[in-house]
Amino acid sequence: MENLIALLVAAPLLGAVVLLLGGRRLDGTGHLLGTVLAAASFVVGAVLFADMLGKGAEERTLTSTLYSWIPVEGFQADVAFRLDQLSMTFVLLITGVGTLIHLYSIGYMEHDERRRRFFGYLNLFLAAMLLLVLADNYLLLYVGWEGVGLASYLLIGFWQHKPSAATAAKKAFLVNRVGDVGLSIAIMLMFTTFGTFAFGPVLSSVDGASEGTLTAIGLMLLLAACGKSAQVPLQSWLGDAMEGPTPVSALIHAATMVTAGVYLIVRSGAIFNAAPDAQLAVVIVGAVTLLFGAIVGCAKDDIKKALAGSTMSQIGYMVLAAGLGPIGYAFAIMHLVTHGFFKAGLFLGAGSVMHGMNDEVDMRRYGGLRRYMPVTFVTFGLGYLAIIGFPGLSGFWSKDKIIEAAFAYDDGVRGWIFGGVALLGAGITAFYMTRVMIMTFFGEKRWQPDAEGNPPHPHESPKSMTIPMIVLAFGSVFAGGFFAVGDRFVNWLAPVTEFEHPHPVISVPAITTATVVVLLAGAAVAWAMYGRRPVPVEAPRGSLLTRAARRDLYQDDVNHVVLVRGGEHLTRSLVYVDHTLVDGVVNGTAAGFGGLSGRLRRLQNGYARSYAVSMFGGAAILVAATLLMRAV
Amino acid sequence: MNPVNYLYLAALLFTIGATGVLIRRNAIVVFMCIELMLNACNLALVAFSRMHGNLDGQIIAFFTMVVAAAEVVVGLAIIVSLFRSRHSASVDDASLMKL
Amino acid sequence: MSTLAAYATSTGEAVQFWILGTVAVVGALCTVLMRRAVHSALCLAATMIVLAVFYLANGAYFLGVVQIVVYTGAIMMLFLFVVMLVGVTAADSLKETIKGQRWLAALCGLGFGVLLVAGIGNAALRNFNGLGAANTARGGNVEGLAALIFTRYVFAFEITGVLLITAAVGAMVLTHRERTERARTQRELAEQRVREGKHLPPLPAPGVYARHNAVDIAGLLPDGTPSELTVSRTLRERGQVRDVSREAMEDLKALEQRSEERLGRDRAEHDRDGQEATR
Amino acid sequence: MSFPILTATAVLPAVGAIATAAVPAARRTAAKWTALLFSLGTLVLAGVVLARFEPGGDRYQLTESHAWIADFGVRYELGVDGIGVVMVALTALLIPFVIAAGWNDADPLEAGSRRWRPTQGFFALILMVEAMVILSFEATDVFLFYILFEAMLIPMYFLIGGFGDRAHAGTEEHAAAQRSYAAVKFLLYNLVGGLIMLAAVIGLYVVAGSFSLSEIAAARASGELEMATTTERLLFLGFFFAFAVKAPLWPLHTWLPNAMGEATAPVAVLITAVVDKVGTFAMLRFCLQLFPEASQWATPVIVVLALVSIVYGALLAVGQRDIKRLVAYASVSHFGFIVLGIFVMTSQGQSGATLYMVNHGLSTAALMLVAGFLISRRGSRLIADYGGVQKVAPVLAGTFLIGGLATLSLPGLAPFVSEFLVLVGTFSVYPVAGIVATTGIVLAALYTLVLYQRTMTGPVKEELRAMPDLKARELAVVAPLIALLLFLGVFPKPVTEIVNPAVEHTMSDVQKQDPRPEVEAAK
């Protein structure tokens, strides 16, 4: 069984290699190959899952060491895999959703001449993401971590001829790199503290290390998670990342890659448990991002960017839960999985809408689409209900648990604050998702012709696109309930992540009621604002908050002024300094010698008599020297 | 009188000759000044010969004369051919020793 | 003779040194300072003769004679010969053209002289052996020199012999111009003149005046300026052409003035005569 | 006595240089093939050396020793340790690529140009450089090393000054002036360094009475040879200065951008990937081994200089408008990492530094050679003259991206392994320095991706519409490099196995131990 683990990674990797090196011969069949290999990986995952279910809870962890990667004195890094319940969850999510999105992409990318390469990149992403969750040490995790970053870079910038796509790709990679610095430093700290960075030894010897060191490691891991999972303050890339094709947004920037930060925190739970300050930082980051993403999501008119804001916000929930410690880890992962279903479904629905609307993304130019795209409408609607936490659907089960856990944080003021934030977030979520729903599928048609003047002809998407949407909709509806009933999911993960029952500051039924009330209120407000009045095609100027939210609460502007402009000035002045000062000193010396030589050259006037004078003077000096030496 | 005075005289003549070489532009006169310097050296050598009581100084003076004769022959030949080509015997006219 | 060569100088030698030494220094200075090369050469010859006397006085009889024969007799004559060849009467300008050269030269000369004098003055040169023994050891100065030249210095001697021959050949090579083509006949020269179209007739004759040697006086053109063509190029280059153009005009002017005076006086006389006649 | 294989690795390219130069002027292709075959032969010999080298054996292996200048105790002494053998292999490996990449670079320019470009000379000079670099990696006699260290400047000078990049702004005369400026600057910088080193070499002989590395090191280790503290420090500085110019370390780096900018891309690779490595290699072999105490004394300053190099080089790379100068400044940054790894004196740092030398050679070669192919197509070195290349030449863009990703040390590619080892090695003794150096990876991403974005993505520029993709020859140059980068990225063990024992030796030279971890982790 251990040997199958490598196969999980190898299958999509093989696909990536073949598709990227294969050349145009594979243009006709490449997408099928990519999809088949992704599905093969899912099948292997399913086999391993079945095997795992057959074992006792404590014997479910599989490890497999392939070979010694970097053997250096005192520094041993292996290519080793660990498959436990946590990784298994991710493997199934990644390969499952991944396969569906491969399927979807066959239709979505049908007219793109570079479809083969797209599938190559998707396979590369799958391989890297699986490596990330299967790695048995932090360094190998780092490889996967950067690998998904690369795949994300390639896929965001897939339409490279669009300067905005290329810029967005670069931005995503760079912001992620800032997070990577955190991961690097965390690994180095682990190495100096424990002499190793393999999961087992590090996590089991946490007790020996000082709390300060652990807090430092925790904060660095948090920085890494912020980069990858688009948490404040490194969230700015996610909105721009929507420049990529929609399946990419669904797979990478909603369901899987952006949740890697949550995985990292949960995986390193032992470290965070021993460093409460770091945990607090995680919770704060989660809470802030939760509100930040939700507010941004309220103001965006671009359907994908609104969904991106929502993603940010939902991951904020997960990070918040992960920061709560053993009471939250399992819920974080549970929300991660349900979110994977409904958010991927929502994105695919959005893609389907765009597909039918000449790639229009502005929701103000949609309207009344429910009659033209019934399947999309239904699946999107189910996803919508799931995400706002409508009782009974997936999102309700997972989000409600997180809100409960947040109220249970620290029994006191903190519980109230973070519980309140989580509750407020649920309300805002209901508001902006209802807004998206209404603007897209209800109301009157506000369709506009595209740049070439063709009016849109909305139509239902082909089967290859609708089937994945339907499957995901099933997940959106039933997964949460399946997980939550009898604490199945919690029990499944508990051996890895530990679990404690949360004790909220107020009673659980009260919280549940409050949640339902808040989300109904949010939805009602949205209905009042967008459902009962016509939506203007041109966006109104809006309030101060709306304008700020449209601009991502000015975070990009701050980045631009501080980092981009500042950086430009810095590099420009450094280039100047290098040229004038560092080089100038040398060139100045050279010029000085040149000038001196020029002066001295005049002594060489060509007149023999002049030379004779110098000879004579030299002779005189020699005589003088001789006499002096004799005299001394 | 001390025979050292011959040395003083030789030094004086040598200096005058050297200064002449530096001052004059006419190649022939420059040559004469060089001869003057050589003669001054000869005088000193002869005086040394007398002081030390052996003849080696005179031998060297003798060789000096021979070499001076050879040098004059070649030098004057050079001056003549220079004059032929340049219609001038000034040493400053031959200032090609620079870039 | 042997006493002369001894280290103790006699009063006579002292007197001779001071007189002839002065002459030698003056001769040397004149060599440097005379404007005409020929004068320099003569002054140098005088200095050399004085030096010959000093050699004799120092007991270097052979060298003294050689100095007169070789230096004064041969080398200086060679100098004079070349001076004549190059232009005997051309006077050099003593104006310095290289900036600072004269000052530097003077400074170096003075410094060097002072250094030499100081060096000699500092040297311990008090005990002289005198040349007597050396000069008489083999029977005389010449024999003594000969013994040395042909024994210890024989290689140097032979090499200087080679050097002399080389120098003689070198001088010939340097000054000799090989005629590489046949000399042109008079006819060819004439034809060339016709082809070039200048001076077809013979060059104009120099000016001829009764009072002058005519060759060095340029003939005058109709406007009274001298014509370059009428005098030899060599004379021109030496600057020995005399310009009489102004002289002639002045002569004429003087003549006219004189005749004016004469005529004026005549007229006055005539007037007076006339007045007297009318009276 | 066994076959002198080390001498052979240097003699073969030297013979090749003569043979190439001797090919008649009209038969340019024959000369190219001669050069290529000789360089491949050298590669085979280097492979033999690598195979005969036993990682666990003596410190110096395959040694040769002959008297040379007996009066001064100068010997012709060769021998390779793990680091040397790796560097020899790297050099022998890269030269065939350099030759193949520069296949047409030295052809005569179009008619009407007055510049004379002797094709034979170009390839002969490259082989000459190879011979000297290889021998300098093998020399264990300080004097012999010094001679080679200086002598390799001569062919390099002519390669830089004589065979400029065809792509240049402005007139031919202006370009020639730039080129000669670059060549003279290269020469002067290195000569000044060499001069100071010569003084130190002589000083070492005066103090130690020998030029033999092993003798001096043994005498030092056994305590027979006592050096006064000041003497040792001065000698160390003399050596270090020369190597820091060569490496190049801030602020002695400014010759590199000029030289790399003006030279043809293969020669630029030769400079940065091969010749400059002699500097860092010599720091490891001579500075640390001969002057361990002084090396430790100077470590704080050198670490700071290396950090400045890393950050400064990267920032300047961001600010460049010229592709080749950008790569040059990136190299300055990378050399900062190498020097950092050498002087933090931990096993990880030194293994990383050695590995870095190899990986930087490969990654810079890949990036620079592809950049050279790109530049030769458009005839411009300015980034602003490009755009949208990805659309017309996807293979070229792809290889360029991989070269760039290697430069920014993406995990999975070889440079990551070495960079991380250097960082870990640094962090374990100087945490702050480690953190500062880590920020270099963000800047590396910045300059690489900005370069890629501006040249390869966006709308296609009008002038580039007809640009051809990589030809077979060019692909044959780049593909093996990329394959190696990938291979060493996922499986660096073959190299680390050879390097590790040598690093242990060096660590014992400087009498340093790796810091123990705070907590003994449970197994």
C-alpha cells in the first residue's frame, strides 16, 4: 500500500511531463490524457481510502520513504510521504474536485488552441498539491508549496497575451514568495531547534523547546499561510488571480491551493498548541480576513471577484477555526472540504454563466438568466444556499460549528469578540451571496453587447460542464450533513489533529438560532436593495465604504505607494549609486591617472635637449646621492 | 699649488660643456661641447694618473681620445646627412620623439 | 723632466696653471656662447691646446702630443670642415625656444658644478705618489704606456681599433649618396625645362654695379625690388645676399637733392643776376 | 607511475586550442568541430576523473608532483579533493555547451564591416580558458595556482574585447568603445586583485618556506609553522581580495555587468559560470585551509559584505533595462550566497556553497544562453524591445522561464537545494543574517518574473512577429542543461556524496563544529 502513495503524485506528474513536452502531436488527445490521469490519481486515492477504513484508528498512518534527497552532514532531507487521515481528506478532495474540474475544462477550454498546455499545467498543479499534502517533512512540503505557486502562476497567466493576466500572475507569485520567506525561516528555525524538520520528530518533541522559539515558528508558519491562503495582509493577489480561466479559479483559487495555509496550520497543530500567542495571531488574522473578504465581496460587480472575496472570507473562517486549537482543527478541515464543494460549484456556475454571456463578468450586465440556464441556476442556487449556511445544507453544518467554537475561545471576552465576528461574517456572507444570486439570475435582463457588438445569447453549457456542476451540487447539499451526523468527520480526524469539545460562552442552540436569524437578515437586506428595485447597469458612485471595498479597502493602493513606488525609487537610486559611486570611485581613479599621465606626457616634448636636461638633472641627483651616502 | 686644482678645472670645464649641450641648438656646437666634456674628463684622468703614480689613467684618457675620434666621425657624418635632408643643423628641428 | 711629474708642483707650474687655466675657461665659455659655429670651434681649439700643455705639465707627454696632433689637429679640423660645409657665416640665434630650458640648464649646470666641486673638496686627496717612478720604470712615458697598452689593455686596444674602422666605414655610409640613375645630359635638362615651362632662357644676371662685387647683389626688377632668381641659392640660404634696392633709391635721391641744391643756387644766382640786370 | 590523468584534463583542451587555431582560415566549420570534439574529449576525461575519485578516500587524490622551479621550491603539484573534482567536472561539462551555443557568434560580420573576427581564435581562446581553469582547480601548489589565476585573464581579455555582442545600441564605433572599456575594466580589476595576491603569495613563501598547499597546511596543523596573528591576517586579506574581485563580491563587482553585457552570451557564461568560480573555489581551498584563524577573524565583515551583495545585486537586477546586465547583477547576488555559505563555516553552508557553484553554473548558463538566443534574434539587449515572445516562440519562452525559475531557486530545480543549504547553514549561526539573506528570494522572484513578464508576455511586438523558435542546435544546448537542473534538483545525492567528505576536511581545518540543535528530537 505504501508504494501506492508515490503513484498518487506520479500519475499527474507524468501527465504534466507528457503534455508539456509532447508537442503538437498531443493537441487532439492531450486533454483526455490529462483527465484520465487525474481520475487515475483519484482512483488510487480511493483505493488507499478503502484500505485505510479497514484499519484501526491508530494504525491508519502510512509512511513511505522513497530516497534520501539532500544528505549533508547534520542535515538530512528525505523524499518521504505520510498518508494519514488529514492527508487522506485532502487527497480525496484534491483528486476528486480536480478530476471534476478537468472534466469541466474539456468543454470550457474547447476553443482555446493551447488547451493541451492548460491540461499540462492542471496536472502539474495536482502533482504539486498532492506532494504538498503528502510530504512527510516540511522541506518536501515546501517543494509542493512552491510547486502549487508555480502552477498557480502559470495558470493565472495562462492568457499571457493579456497584460493584466501576466501582471496578476506575477503579483500572485511575488506575494506568495513573501509568505514563502516565512516558511523558509520556520523550517530553518525548526532545524536549529530540533535538528530536523520531519513532521514526526518535530511535532513530538515540541515540549522541549522554549515557548519563544515555538511562537516564532508559529508566526512564521502563519506568514506562510497568509501568503498562500490570501489572508490579510497578504491577501491582495487573490482578486487579481481571477484573471485566470474560471476552472483555475474554481480548483486552485477556491477549493484547494488557497486552503494549503489551513492545512499547514492544522498540520503544525502541536506547535501552535504550545504557543498561545501564535494562536492568538492566527485567530486575529482569520477574523480580520473574514470581515475583510466579506466586505470586499459586497462591493464587487465582477462575479468572479465577488466570489474571490467570498473565498477569502470563508478561508478566514477556516484560519480562525485552526487558530482555536484542538476545538477548531477538525471544523476548519470540515469547512474546508464543504467549502471545496460549494465554492468550486459556484465558480463553475459562474464560468458557465460567462460561457453563455460572451465572457462578460460584470453582474450588472446579467439579470434574469434563470430561465436560460436552468441547470446552472439550480446548481449555483444550491451552492448559494450551502455557502450562506442555510440550515440542512453543507455550509450550515461546518460554519455553524466554527461559530460555536469561536464563541468557545478562551471562555471570556475573546470568545464574545471572535464569536461575534464570526456571526457578523455569516450575516454579511448571506448579504453578498444573495446579491450575486439576484443580480445574476433574477430581475430583468441588462445584457449588453460585447466589444465586437455581438449581443449575448445565453444558453445552457454542454454536458461536460454541467455534470461536474451537478456532482458538486450534490456535495454542497449532502456532504456537511454526512460529516456532521454522529461527529463522523471529527472522529475520523481526531487521531491526527486531536479534538476537544468546545464550550461556548452561550448555549449551542442559541448560537444556531442566532446564526439563522443573522443570515436571514442579511439575505433580506440584499433582497430589499437589489431584488425590489432595478439594478442600474452602470455602478452608482456608492458610499465611502462601497468605494473603499471596490478598491479592496485600498490595500493595493497602499502596496503600490509603499512597495512598488518605494521599490522603484530604491532600485533607481541604487542603480544611480552603483554607477556614480561604486563605479565612480574606480572610474575616478582611472580618470585621475589618465589626467596625471596627460600632464606628464607634456614632459615628453620630443626635444632632445629637454631630455638631456632631465638626464643631466638625474646625473646630478645621482652624484648628490653618492656624496650624501659617503657623508653619512 | 696643489694638483687638485686640475680637478677643479676639469669639473668647471665639464660643467660648462654640459651646460652648453643643453643650451645650444646648433648640432655642431653641441658636438663641440661634448668634446669639451670629454677633454675635461681626460684632464681629470691625467691628473689622477699623476696623483696615484701609475699610468692607467693616461691609458684610459688615450682610449677616450680614440673613442671620441670615432664618435666625432660618425656624429659629424650624421650631422651632414641631416643637414642635407633638412637644410638645418638645429637639434630642435628633429623633435619627432613624441606621439 | 721627472721633477715636473712629481707630486709637488713648482711655482712655475702654478703660474702656468693660473694663466693657462684662465685661458682654458674663457675658451670654454666662448665655445658655448659664441653665435657663430666657426668662432666656437676656434675657441675650443684654443682650450684644447691649453689642455695639451696641462697634459705635458702633468707628465703625460705622449698624451700631450696626441692631444695636439689628434684633437687640435685632426678632430678640430674636421669640425671646421663641417662648419664650412654647413655654412660658415650663419650666426645662430641664442634666443631660447623651449620654455624653461635655459633656466633648468643653468640650474642643473650650477648644481652639478657645485656638487662636483664639493665632492672634490671633500675627497681626501692630499698624498700624491707622483708620476716619476712610473714614467721612468720602463725608460720613459711612451714606453710605459706602450707596455701597458700591449699587455694589459691589448684587447681594449684592438677593440678600439675595430671601433675606429667601423666608425670610418659608418661615416662613409652615412654621407655617401649612391647615384642610382644615370646623370641627365644637358639636352635632357633642357627638355625638362621646356616641359615644365619655366625659365626657358638662362636665369637673369645679378645686378651689376661698378662699386660692388656683383655676384651677391640681386638684380632689381622694374619696380625696384630685388629678384631672387638672380643670386645663387647657397648665398641666399647663408643670408649673404646684399640688398641694394633701397641703396640705389637713396643714391638717386641724394643725387637729385644735390642737383636740386645746385640748380636752386643757380636759379638764385640767376635771379640775382636778373635783378641786377633789371636794375 | 600511473597515467597523469589530471594533467591530461588540462593538456587536452590546450592541445585542442592549438589545433583549432591551426585550422586554415577558410575552413571555419572544421575549426568549430575541432573545438567541440576536443571539449567533448575533455568531458570524457573529466568523467574518468570523477569515476576514479573515491569520495571516502584520501583528501587529495590522483595527485601528481614534479619539481618545477627548484630554487624557489615551486612544484608542479596537482590533486583534487571532492570540491575540486566537482568543479573540474562542471567546467568540462559547460564548455561544450558554450562552444555549441557560440557556434555562429564568431562568424565574420556581414560585408562592409571593418571588424575582423577570427573564428578560429574565438574557439581556441575558449579552450585555452578551459585548460587553465581546469588546471587551477587541480593545482595544489600556491604558485602554480597563482600563475594560472593570472594567465586566464589573457584569453578572457581577448574574448571580451575582441568578440562583442552583435546586438548593441548605437554605432559600431560606440559599441567597440564600450567593449574595450569592459575588457579593460575586467583586466584591470582582476590584475589589481592578482597583484595583491602576488604580494601575499611571496609573503606566504617567506613565512612558510614552501608553496605546497599540503605541506603548509600540514605544518600549520602540527604546529610546526607558527604565524603571527597580524601576518596571517595580512596574508589572508591579500588572498581574499583577489578572490573577492574574481567572485565578485560587493563593492568589487562593477566589472561583471560591463563584461557580461558586452561579451557574447557564451562568453558571459564562461565568465560567470566558469572563471568566476575559481574565485569562490579558491576561498574554500586557500583562504580557509591556509589561514583558518584569520578566516574566522574576518568572517563577520565578509558575512556582511556577502549579505550586501545578495540584496544589492538583486535590487540592481530589478532596476536594469538590459537583459544581460540583469543576469549579471543576479549573478552578483548569487555569488553573495556562495561566499556567505563558505564563510559561515557550517557543514550545511559549505556543502551548499559548493553545490551552489555547480548549480549556479548550470542555471546561469541556461538562462544566459537562452537570453543570448533571444537577443541574437532581435538584435537588441533592451528589455523594452521585447514583448509577447511567448506567443511566437513558445519553446524559447518555456526554456527561458525554466532558466529564470532556476535562477529564483524554485524547489525542484537544483539551485533550491544549494540555496536552502546555505540559508540553513547561515541561520544556524547567524540568525539575523539568515533572515536578511532569505529576503533575497523575494527579490530574485521579482527580477526574474519582471524580466519574463516584460519580454515574453503581453501583446506581440510588431518587430517580433516573424521571430523563429529555437532551432535544433539551440535546443540541443539548452535541453541537457535543463535536464541536469531538474535531475540535481530532485536527486542531488551524487554531488553531495562527493562534496561531503571534502567539507568535513575543511571544517576540521577551521576547527569548527556545527551548532547542536536546541532540543534533541525524538526519533
